[in-house]
Amino acid sequence: MTTFRGFATMNIWADDVPAAAAWYAEVLGVASYFSRPGPDGRPAYVEFRVGDHQAELGIIDRAWAPPGTPVAPGGAVTHWHVDDLEGTLARLLALGATPHLPLTPRGAGFVTASVVDPFGNILGIMTNPHYLEMLGRS
């Protein structure tokens, strides 16, 4: 039987990995803990550990994307639980993200929003009562 235990690493693409790493360090309030250079010596991959479970967020140079990978924002959206949804959304927009989906109540205390980061990736945020229950903070 296959058991999914939680996501290990979420990867996003960027044409300018150092700029994306700096932007995400500002957004997340932590520095990346790992960096791997590409053939030109510039970072081709950086990784952050984020949040209560130290989830990994990796930023990969778009040059390494599989052929046919779309450049436009789309596809799956990972939503990060945040304690201050409105404040986080406002901060992301102030830091240069663009609106994707406004604050949207989903019922039973679940509210989502998303932005497009300056590098073309969708970044989802939400309030999630189930997440708080798992942490014992409901």
C-alpha cells in the first residue's frame, strides 16, 4: 500500500534564481539553507525550510524545466496556512506579487487567496482550521 506522508519539497521555477531567493527570503523571513550552482557558477537551485513542519520550498532555474513546461502561471496551487491572511496578502502585493485569486471563503472557516510571484509562480495562502487542529491550536 502506498502512503502519502506529506509533501517533501515543493519546487517552483525562476529565470533569475538569486533574485527569486532574495524575494522569498524577504517573504518567508528566513534565508535559504541550501544552494547548488549551475555550470556558470550562479545558483541554479536554492532551498528553504519553512513553517511548523520545516516544509521544503525549492527554486529551480527555469533552464532546467522539462521541455514543454508552461511559462504562464497555472497548474496545481499549494496553499500555505498563514495566521493573518489579509495582512499576508497585503504584504505579498506590496512586495511585488500580483493578484491571482482574491480572498475567497470556502466554508467551515477555510478561506483562500493566491498571488503570482514576480517570477511567474502561483503562491497560495489560506486559513485552514484543519491545519490548526493538527498542531493542537484550534
